[in-house]
Amino acid sequence: MAEGVELPEYDEFGHFADNAREAGLAWSGAPVVRREDVVVEGERISALVWGEGSPELVLLHGGAQNAHTWDSVALALGRPLVAVDLPGHGHSGWRSDGDYWPVRNADILAKVIAELAPDAAGVVGMSLGGLTSIRLASRYPHLVPRLVVVDVTPGVTLEKSAPIVAFVNGPVSFPSFDELLERTITHNPTRSVSSLRRGLLHNARPLPDGGWTWRYDRLTPPGGMLDFLPLWEDVSTLSAPAMLVLGSTSGVVTADDVAEFRRRQPASRVETVDGAGHSVQGDRPVELAELITDFVFGVDEAGR
């Protein structure tokens, strides 16, 4: 049980040492991280900018997540990068029409990346962020020299993602943080309680009556998702080298999906991370960081 949780005053940048400890990373002091907002067509998009140099990577999270889902991966990478809060998520603004899907996201994020990370060597997208990154790489190839897609393809369906959809479409608010944490633990059996607690502090906010609610807007259509099959055509048009990373215990991507991805991108690389579910970045952040480093930077660094 998660009863009696004591909640300190929320410090957005005060949990990195815990991330490092859980991931088994050496801790040499707090990283340089700042929050920066970009306004695109009246929409405020917020992002975490890691490091002081020109960002080398862009990280896009999944639906009902936020940029902090990448904290452990960012620490393991140790590179300047930008982790974006997708529209309607985290600290980014909400849209009145509820359109937080890949086509609209890609058009908005292209302008954000052009401002914050125009020289990035690659874009990494997970789940909704992965579908968004496919569209982004297809329509704005100059912004995506290399593409990493984490545990999703355009073949995703409600049936394949049923456990995730069941969690995301749960209650909008909770009487207490304890109850919110309890439900999250139930739906995430592979994650430590401490990591889930930390994630909720980033992904939920207190209400005036003492209850808690999510820090993201509901994805529409309610109770479902769009048909993503048209994005297969975007996969076919990709000019950037692509890597598909799967979680070994996730059912979101099937063997048929992998075969279709490879048929449309014969040179693509496919990797499976043992012990990881859908949120590979949360379950196995160091392993994911190693794959990203090898795929995006391995060729360049081997030649230095």
C-alpha cells in the first residue's frame, strides 16, 4: 500500500539525484537544465533544455506523459538535448479542439525544434511521440537526420494498447495523492514505487480541495484513438535512417508491425530491450540511452 505518503514542496529540478541512483548512474552534481517556452500560432509549447551547448537530440514523450519521463535517459546520455512537453501535456498549453494527434503535433513541433534544436542529430519519439516523430521526419526531413521510434508503429490499435488506454482513460481526479499512486502502481507492475511517485509529482497537480488531477488534457476521441494506418505512408517516405526500439514485455507492437516497418524501410534497425514494457525509457533508461548513442552518434564518434 502507498498510504501515508509525505509530499514535500514540489521542486521540478530536485529529483535528478534520485533518477541517477535508481538507474545506477554516477552522480557528480545537478545537471544544467532549464525550462523554455516557445509560442507557435498562439500555442505555448514548453520544453526542458538540458546542457549549455547546442542541443544534439530532441526527445518526444508518449500520450499522458511529459518531458520528465526522459530524465533518467537524459542523465545517461550526458549530452545537450531538448525534451518537449507535447501540446496538451506537462507545462504546454491545452487546445480547445483537443487535437493532440501526430499530424497537428508535427506541424507545431517543427517550429519548436527549428527554434530550440535546429542542428539536432536525431529525434527520439515514444508512443504518441513516436508517431509524431514519424510524421515530423516525413514532412520536415531537414529537422530529423536520424529517427528513433520507441515501442509504436502506425499499426497500433485499441486492442494492442488496451492496458495503457485503460489506465489513461481512468478517473480525471483523485481524492488524494495516495489513491492516485495506488492506481498507478497497479497499472505499472514493472516499475519501482519510488520512480512512479516521482513521475506523478511531475505528471499530476494538487487541487484546492486537497485532491489531485492530471497535468495533461484528455486525448480525443474519448475512450479511443484515431486510425493511425495512414502514417504507414509517412514511414515509406522517410529519408532518415530509422531505428525501432521495442520493449520485450509490451504488446503494442506485433511481429506483423515490425515486418511492415521493415518492408517500408528495409534498412531500418530493430532492437528489443529485455525487461522493458511500453515505456522503455522508464523501465530501462540506461539501455535505451546506449542504443540511442550508438545509433545516432556511433558512426561519427567511431571516426574521430
